[in-house]
Amino acid sequence: MRTETPVVIRLDDYTPSTYSIETVSLDIKLHPTETLITSTITLRKREGTGTETAALVLDGDDLDFVSADLDGAALADDAYTVSRDQFVLLAPPEGLFTLTLTTKVDPTANTRLMGLYRSSGTYCTQCEAEGFRRITYFLDRPDVLAVYTTRLEANKAEAPILLGNGNLQDSGTIEGTDRHFTVWHDPHPKPSYLFALVGGDLASIHDSFTTSSGKPVELGIYVEHGKEHLCAYAMDALKRSMKWDEDAFGLEYDLDVFNIVAVSDFNMGAMENKGLNIFNDKYVLANPETATDQDYANIEAVIAHEYFHNWTGNRITCRDWFQLCLKEGLTVFRDQEFSSDMRSRAVKRISDVRLLKSHQFPEDGGPLAHPVRPESYTEINNFYTATVYEKGSELCRMLKTILGDDGFRAGMDLYFDRHDGDATTIESFLACFAEATGQDLDQFKLWYSQAGTPELIVSTDWDFSSGLFGITIEQSCPPTPGQPVKQPLHIPVRLGLLNEHGADMPISALIHEGGDHLQGDVLHMRQGRHRVVFGPMETPPVLSLLRGFSAPVNLTLQTDNDSRLHLMASDSDGFNRWQAAQDLATRHLIDGARGTLSVDPRFLSALLSIIRDDSLEPAFRAQVLTLPSEADIAREIGKDVDPDAIHTARKALKVKAAETLGPDLPSLYRALEGSGAYSPDAAEAGRRSLRNAVLDLMLASGSDEAYALAHSQYETANNMTDRFAALSTLVMAGAETADAVLDDFHERYQHHALVIDKWLSVQAMAPQSDTLGKVIDLTRHSSFSMSNPNRVRSLIGAFATGNPTQFHRADGAGYAFVADHVITLDDSNPQVASRLLTSFRSWRAMTEDRQHHAREALQRILDKDSLSKDVRDIAERSLA
């Protein structure tokens, strides 16, 4: 790999492309090692870019140049310059002209999995963000939209299936040869990052969908032979997504066909290429024997996400990559809303906030912090982050909270109407909401440009004589790289007041002072400090603040355990009821990590009351029963973090909970046993999640009965959810029989790649002191491959992000192990290597000895010769 010199790209430097491309005609002759691509593009100089002749500069990346024609005639040698990374037409003609370029690529050697590559014999592409330039020279930027026609040709035996973007126009065999072709036309202008092709020997399932206006759409899912039976749920999720988008946003699909292809070697989760989505097969393939309830939920969400991109990303795309959240954050919000409607809204909100706090909050609090819309980057692939996706989604959710359901829908309708076919910006997006509702969103826009997680510091006061209850809220945000000083944000804070019986009190009728900032039950914070007073009341209420997690902030509320217990028992807001339980557990665990664990018996009694309450959804009860993770506690502690002390405290609290709840657990476990065939529906999944949470807690007691139940569940389970839960519980508890069960699991599922990923992950996340040695051994196992991103994420990624005690070992061995594999992987797949490296994002929060070892590991990575710009960018920012 050549040495790559980082170039800083800045938002302020954006200028439109001097040239536009109107049509793209691609003729691609697929071959395992010598694929020929002939690209014929019609271009013209944009108006307003000057009258002088400007050279046309096209992007390339490691291309073999073959030939160039201009308006049908071969270009003279002195008319252009060309390298593997750039083609320059020195003096383009005036007006419309046609440029034809032929390049050659080797799909089999493309281990970066960007551009055109082969996965298990199948040709496929990944062009976001800058992969199209690895296929042909092009204006490879998202604001250059064109209409594409693609002719694909291949050996018919090698690739009987040839798929492209848009609608199929023609197909046939090439007389006198063993080759055939298809021609695809996409009538909707799109940027190059949405180009896709697939060629291979694939099986498929098919269905159809009729849009609300009566348009028939043919649906296809293509997979490896023998896996067709694993696609039914994905197809069902697709059809539900199409219907939901019509009902929720009035958006119909716009082509005659919609195809999905699942491949096993893929750097990402999936890609929304127009009419031809390419998926990591883990988000398509499922049946009860091989997929867990979480797998089914993930398939549903990712299928929906990529389909929803058809409008939020494809029909309306980004002007530049700084606007990435405009498609990703908005589309995550849409898929979260879809899943909430398909399942439990309260439970979905809890799981989404868990993800936000475990992935995005640490990113915001470390050296890799960046705004939702960054100001600069050196490698755009490194900004496909939790901040862009999850925090970007939260900004859309806040916008809906501020504007209300009707105002938000009016803004979205205007956005789709005004910008269909555009490459646009955050400013244009927000302008639609401001115009549709008449609200000023200038201060809200700061959320897109300021990094960091804001903090709300809240205090309350009660005046016995007047019966007035006051709330004072102050907002602040810590410095982040490049942003030492922050401005006040517009933060919507949804709140409630509970009386002594746990009932909601009428907020609007009780406002005494400061009500001008309240709209319904939402307090709109716009200054650094707000105060609102309620009353008069006979007794002080209990404050339920930030209901539904109405803003992505850290909340510091000066309150007591009595109030938290009241919320835990009575709050009508399901999220805050769960949050109260988390807050109580967190206080215990922080004290425990500092060596003074003393468990309030009222907290354990409250847990018992919730798991006994059959009026509550089982999935909700399972969430309440699940203690904050070790990473959650580390984030709350913030500095001088000792992962071993946190692990010890969490284990001790589980033991205490198991002792207190113990008499109820076996009967509850038996009562939750299912009957009949497996179903992935929300109710059954919720039942299983509570039953498995109960089993996990029972094993904390170390009783023979609990271990026997886990073994029995493993042996008799009729679905992967229950079998893998039993396996995980035994492994994480360090059971003496865990190795034997792991061996049996591998024997059962050794031919199911996605299940073996689970087998690798559960071993990588085991907190035992010998885990690192076992993980090192697993890197040499026949079931592991460094060339498959799923395998890397399942073993090395799971170790780095899911095993705090072993990754952050005091001797530095965990850091060294991950650094070794980042260095190795950088030569073949720098994108996966850089994402693995982000596991170091919180190293400065560790104890001093751990910081020393992490710094050494990061520096060793930086010292590598010919380091890719992907990895160099993350390493340099981590050490800055």
C-alpha cells in the first residue's frame, strides 16, 4: 500500500463543481481479474462558474487506464494527463460534450471491499462514500447528479444473475460466446455513490407490492444458493416498510422493481443504492434455529432503514459529505419510528437511548468528538459515526418535540416537495420547518455545529408556607476538540409532576412563574438558566424530568432515593420509570466501584414489584431488571476509571439482587416458559427477554439449580434466542462446563457462518482473566478469517468494545492485541481497521497506568510505515 498524505477537507471551502454530468452510460464486462469498464458521460460547464475554459479534473483511485475518447474520437496524448488517481482533460470543449473512458480493475484483488469486488464468487459494489472512483474516473461527489444506464456483461455460468440500478431494459445472450448481458436504466438522477451492480450465481425469492396509487412493484431478495428459506422475514419487513412510509410520510416507491442482495463480505451493515440495496447477510438471513430475537429486530430495522433512504438520501441527497446526517440521522429517526410502531414504543425508546449512551456519549466525551455536521475531515469514512447516526436522529426527534406532530409533518412535506431531486443542506432542511410552522430555528441549528453532550444541572425547592415548588435548570457543555467555548442551545425538556399517589398533576393549571417558556409539558430552554415555579400545592410533587429522553443530554438532578423510588413505582412515562431504576442502580454501582457498596433494600423491593407486575410488558420488565453495563458506569465515573473495580461492584450487586429476588425467580422463570412454535413477534420476544433476564440473575446466586436450568434450556430450546441466552449466561458466569457447551455449540452450527459469529463474540466478551489468551487462540481457529469483516467485528471488535476488564487490562496486553490487529488489517482493509481503532476512544478516562499503555499502543500504530489515511486519522485524533 502506498503512503497516503492526508488532505484536510473543509466545509467552508465548498464550491459547486465546475462541470455537471447529465447522463452516464456504463458498459461493464465482468471478469474475475480483468474487468473492463467503459464509461460514456455527457458533460457541460455549469453556468456561473466563469467563462474561461477550465480543465476537467476527474477523481480516480488505483485505476488502470486503458483509453479516452472525446465526442467519438480518440484523444491526443497532449490533450489530457492521467494517473492511477486522476484524469485531467486539459481543454474541454464549450457546450455539451461526450467523454468516453475505459478502465480496468481487478475485483478479486480488491480486499478493501470498496468499489467493485468479488465476495464468495459474486461481483458486487460499495460506492459510498468514494468508491465509484475505484471503478472509473468521475466527478465522484454527492452534488453531481446524473441519469445512469448500465450494461452488464459476464460469463453466463459464472454470473447468471446480473443486477443494476433502476429498471431492467434489455437482456440476452451474446451470439457465439458463453456470455450474456443485461441493461438497466435509472430514470432518477443520482450521485455516483448510489451506483451499484451485482453479478453472480444466486438464488432468490420474489414477491410484489402495490403502492397506494396502484403501481405494482416487483420485489426480489438474492442470496447464496441454499439460503432462500432464510429470507422470508426480510421480505415481510420490506413490505411493511413500504406500507409504513406511505402511511406515516405519504411516500411511495418510484421504480418498477426493488431488489436486495445479501453478501457475506461487507464493510457496513447495508447500502441503499437506488433500487438495488446490497446488504451484509446478517441483516437479511434468519430462521428460528439460527437467529435470535435481536437478529429479527435488527433485520426489520435495517431493511426499513435502507428502504427509507429511497427518499431521505436518494431522491433528496447531500450536497456534500458534511451534510451526511441529513440522510443518515433523519433516516435513523424514521427507522426508529417504524420499529416503535411495529413493536413497543416505550421499550424501543429505552433500547435506542441505551445505544446512544453507550456509543455516542463516549464519542462526544473523548478525543474523537465532532459535531453532527463536522467542519472538516481528512477521511470521510471515519465520520460514519454514532454522532452522525444516533445523535443526528435525536436532533430530528427534538425537532418533532419542538414543533409538534403536525408541525413536523408539515415541514417534512415541504422538504420532500421542495427538494425532490436536489443535493441539499442542513440549512435548507431546517428552512422548510421554519417556513411551514413560522418558528425560528436559528438557535436549534447550533445542535448541528456544536460537539459534546450538554449537561442540565437541576435543583428544586419547596416553600412550605406558600406551597410553591420551584425548578431551576442550568445548561452547559464541556469543551471538545476545536471548540473550547459553547453557546446555549435550544433544549426541549419534557416534564411531569407526580403527586403523593403517583398520579400526574395538571402542569398548565399549576404554573405560577416562568410559564412563558412552557408549551404544554415541554419547557423550552434557550438561555443558560431557566426557572419555573408551580403551585400552590398542599404537598411537594415529585419531578419527572426529561420524559421520553426529550433531548440527548446528561442530567444532574439534585434529588433523593425516595423520589427515585416514587418514579420507579408510579411514573406514567415508561422511559422515566426505567431511568429511575437505572439511576438507583448506578448510584449503588459507583459507590461499589469506590469500595463502599451498600444496597438500599427498598431498591431491590422495587425491582421485585416491577417483575411481579403482570400489567407491565415483559420486555419492559426485562429492561428494568437489566443493570447498567460496566461501560455505563465507567462513563458516569468519568475519570480514573478502574474497570476491574466496576466489574467487581456490578457482580456484587447482581448477587445481592439474586438473593433478594431469589424466592420469586424460579417460579417466574417457569411461568414464562413458552408453548408451541417460535414466533419473532414483539410479545413473544418480550416474554423470552424477561425469562432470559431472570435466568441470568439466577446464575448470579451460583446455585446448582440455576446452573441446571441453564443447561436444560440450552439442550431443549427450540430457538436460537433461548439456546444462545443459556450459552451466554454460562460463559459470562464462568461456569466450569462453559467450554464443553461452547464445543457443542460449535459442533452444531459450524456450517452456519452467522451463528459462528455469535460463538466468537460470546467468548471474546467473557470477563475472565484468561479470555485474552483464548481470543488469541481463536484468531488461529479455522472458523476465523481476517478477510471477513463480520469475523473481525465478532471476535476482535467484540473483545475491544464488549469486554472492558480485558481490553483495558492493567498490564496493557488488551491494547497491544487490538493494536496488532489494526496494524495487520490496515494493509488489506483500512476502513475496518479504522473502525476497530475507535475502541480506544475513552482511553484518557482510564487510570494512569492504563493510559500509559494505551498511548504506547496508539503511537505504535502511528509509527507503522505506509499507514492508511483512514487509520492515521483516528490514531492522530485519539492522541491529540
